[in-house]
Amino acid sequence: MKHLLSATVLTLLLAGPALADPNVGFDRFDFRADHRSGPIAGGLWYPVGRATYTGLVGESMIFQPVEAYVGAAFPEGDLPLIVVSHGSGSSIDGTAWLSAALAERGAIVVVMNHPGTTTGDSSPRRTARLAERAADMGAALDHVLSDPEIAQHIDRERITALGFSLGGSTVMGLAGLRLDPDAYRAYCERFGETAQDCLFLMRGGVDFDNLPPEFSADMSDPRFTSIVAVDPGYTYAAIPESAAEIDVPVQIVSLGDDFPWFATDVRTQGSGLIDMLPNVEHAVIPNAWHYSFLPTCKPNAGQLLIEEGEDPICDDPEDWDRGAAHAASVEAIAQFLNLSAR
């Protein structure tokens, strides 16, 4: 996305009394990480123990917001924790629909804005520094585990890293997947601009002969007990030996059975990542495509994007419904993580 979404209203707006009561709570926080020069914006979704006042998360000219009780009390008991990594150019608000749905299923969900790859601050050169994003997630986990008000509600045996697109690449790194820069260079030389990930990096002048060390670093974090990667990128560079050593359960979610996005095809005829992993569940969401994992668009948002020359992120294939893709994705993830509606 270009300037239009960078102007998205990212503030929390008080909701009017006519809106229905939400089912989840939401709060914002900042946290520090040694590899970042400033604080990282974070957020927390969770089941409600006691209601407060309602607010909207993710309000913008393009996307429908999600309603939540702001700063509500937690419920009693230990809850599974899910740490979410957004896709390239997205944000805390871009993952609101997913995070709220998982919170409705009984999980605490931690979200964050990855500096350098978030809304209004999305650089191709910084996109290749994957280890920085993985370290963001580790720092966010440090924060909530050290906060006594949050930590007392976390089941430390059920901590999941979940990511979409570039976020999917990030969480696979947390699982222990390593990337081969030479293999990635060869992939981009072979497919060029037909591969969406290579095209984005090319537009930023990324030197494929000198990818940063953060691209291929060891990013593993054993505190994560399961991994969910939705349409992960960079998998054509996956080192098979590292994939074979991943010992936590992994779910790969593919958006669409036609695989219109070449860069995220993990099948045998694609990158073959599915064949490399020893403990993997592959969930395919039919009648979906890569942009189906973005929030639901407002009426006329697609036309507004055309007029502004933006990416067609509101365009769903004919007769396909983004809401149905969302529901199917949440159901698949919830089943894998043994979540149930509270």
C-alpha cells in the first residue's frame, strides 16, 4: 500500500450506544527491544472477565473496525497465549478481525507493529531483515510474561506464534527454519517479477547478492510450543535440514486451492515446504486468496483504491466471500490449537 493506507486512522474511537455489545477486551501497550531504537507499539486481545466501555479498533477509510471492551478485566484461569506477526505493510489494526475471533475462542492474543514493515513504514530493504521481526515477537513475549497483571493469566505450556505472509515467514523462523540466501537469489533470478516477494524487494533496490545477515540468521525461540503460518513467504529459500529438525507442531494455512500467489505456494509443486516438515498440518481455505486474510473492506473501498492507484486489496474473486474465508480460517486455526468458544 502507498499513501492512502498510511493515512489510516489508527486511533481507538469510542463507540456509540447503538452498537451491539462486544465479546472481547482490548488494550494497547508499548514495549522495548534491544534491537530497536524506540518503543514498539503492542496490543492485547482477550476474553472479558468484566466489561468496561466499548471502542472500535482498526477504523479507517478502507477497513471495517472491530468492537471491543477497552481495558476490561481478565477472566479467571489460565489461557493459551498467541503472539501474532502481521504481514508486510499491515499493523495491529490489520490483524484485529483475527485476534478478536481467537480471543472469542478463549485465547490471549498479543499483537504488535513491526517497525520497518508496518502501515506507513514498509521498506523493501527492511523487509529482508527477518530476524528483527522475530526478535520483536520474542520481546513482546518477554513483556507479557514479565507483567504480573497479564502473566498470571497465561498458560505457559500453550504459547503459539502465528503469522501471515511475511509474518508467516517470521514465525517459521521462530520454529527454527533457516533460509539460504543463495537459494533465494537463484529463485528470484529464475522467476523475477512474476514472484510477488521478489518484485517488492526489487522495487526497493535490494541486492540479492548481498542479502543482510538478518535474512538467514537463527531466529528460533523454544518458548513457542506451536506455530501457525498463514501463506508464509520466503519458503523457496528454506533449508530442508532445518525444517526437518523442527520439533513443535506446525500448521500451514494456505489461502485458496488455486494458489494465485506464486510466492506462497508451499505444496510439492511449489516450494515443497510441506514435504520438509516432520510434524505439520496443512489447512487449505477454499474460495480464498492472499488478500482474503486482510480485514473486511467497507462499501466502495475497492473503487476508492482504484482511484488512488492503490493495490487491489479489497478485490475478492467473483462469488467468493471474505467473511466466509475469515470464518473458515479461524475455525481451522482454532481446531489446531484446541480453542473453543467461551
